[in-house]
Amino acid sequence: MVVQDTFHSCCWINTDGLSQHPYGDALLAVGGSDTFIHIISVAEAAVVAQLPVPASTSVADLSAAAKLPGMLLVLFRDGTLQLWQVATGQCCLSIKTDAFTAALHPNCHYVVTSSRSRKLSLWDLQPVVGPAAAAAAAAATAGAAAFVCAKWWSAAAC
């Protein structure tokens, strides 16, 4: 599959414990004006997953959790923030904001956003990922990918 579109953002996704390749893998998330966020495997040199982009918007920013495998934060141009578990394709969280840029905490505990009105906001994700993050960290060190979001949002919300 060849991906041809205008991309606005990309980021590397932590794959510790997720890869089935003997030498590991690296995943790159890319998004823009396309109807999907494309997850590209370096080892396979191919798109291995796609996450949906809501209608009438596009990707503004992507950020991954450096210490929590497979977690991807997506900010859309309409201000919607979504947290995805890439391995399962599940949306863990969807928040409407006025943000135009976002950064995810390495352990996925917080998101910092900035808006055009020069406002910084700190979003606490621990109620959503807190209990699961500890289990995921233990599983990652044991070589397993066991992160599960504590709360799932409906497909309609994401």
C-alpha cells in the first residue's frame, strides 16, 4: 500500500514488547489531511494499522508515550484530543479542547496543550490510564504488552 497525502505530523511509537520481529521493530505514526492516521512498520516497510480521523477535520499533532508501549495521542485541527492504544486500535479517551498543539507525558499521566489564546492546560489522564499504566510498565519489563485502558470510550465518541 502506498500512502499519498499531505501529512502535518509524525512521531515514533514505543514498541517495547509489542513487536513479533526477531530484531524488534519501530513504528511511525503519520497523519494529516487523510481520513486515517497511518501506522508504518519499519521492519515490514508497510502500513500495518490505520486509525480513523473524524469527518470534517484533520490531524494537527501527534505525540507518543515514551515509556508506555503503543500509546498515541492525537490532536485534531478541531481541538479534539484522542488517546489511542495502537496495538488494539482502541480509543481510550476523547476530549474536546481549544488546543492547537499537545505533548504527552512519557508515562501517559498527563497531556499539556497550548491554545491560540496563549493558554497552557494540563490534563490529568491518570483516572483513565493510572491503574493500567503500572501493570503495563511491569508487563513491558517482563516482555509482554499488557496495557489496557481503564476506561474505553464508545466508537462514536472517538
